[in-house]
Amino acid sequence: MGHPGWDHEETAETFLGNALGKASALWHRVGGKYAVLADDSGLCVDALSGAPGVYSARYGQDTAGRALTDAEKNELLLKTMEPHTNRKARFVCALVLIVGEHRVFTAEESWEGEVAPSVEGVHGFGYDPLFFLPEHGMTSAQLAPAVKNSLSHRYRACRRLASVVADLKQFP
């Protein structure tokens, strides 16, 4: 999702590459006058060779000829997973902070889990109702939002960059 009047096409083969592209495009758009933060995130499934991966937001759209809803993407993923017994998966988040032309900071984190056998839970969005956490015995969409937010790939990546931001305050 982009800012109204601005969007960046995600053409990189990695989450970090897409986040770098978004951040660089936005940093140039604002003329380098402001720090910018961009992310790219998605679900990687081992049995599907890492798919949907960087195509998580666009999963199934080539076949359908249109963007799918979250529920439709979840249905497609469940159908695609039917013949597979290996259900290991992870959410990945790459963040890029640009504060100057040669001051670029990145963080990439993951959250390990599995593809659940069915959609469960009402919290969250996207693939959350299918992202099963064995150590919690439930999907991320079944966790209380505060618990989910304290465990997620985005939280982990944000914590990494928070230490960078704290350091930037000391050494501008």
C-alpha cells in the first residue's frame, strides 16, 4: 500500500530488496528532507519453496485476474497445501530506515510457525488465521492482539530499528 498519489512497484526478489526500493523511492520523492521508513512483509512456506513470499499480498492474483481478498488468499493457500505434510512456515518483515543519502539502516526478522489445517481466529489480518504457533497451540489470529504484537516479525524488526533510532538521537 502506498501513500495517496504515490506507490512503488515491488519488483525485487527479496523482502529487503522491496523495502529498500520503497524507502529509496520515497526518500527521493520527499527530496531527502525527511527520514523515511518502509517495510515489506509476507509469509514463506517451506513446502512451497518459500511461496507466497514476496508475492504474499498478490498471491493468486495472476490466476484469478484480480486481487484476492484475505479470505480468498487463505482458501487458496489451504488448497495448495493439501498434498503437503511439511507445514513449516514463517512470517518475514524487512524494514528500511533512510535518514540521509549514506545513512541507511535495515532490519529483517522472522516469526516461525506452521500453516494451520483451517482458518482459526478473528484478530489480525492477512494470513494470521492460518499461521499456527505450536508453542501457543493456536493461530496468531487467536492470540490477544497485545500478545501477537509482542511476538511478531514486525515487532522484532521494529525493536532492532528502535535501537538505531535511539543511537541517532545521541549522534545526529
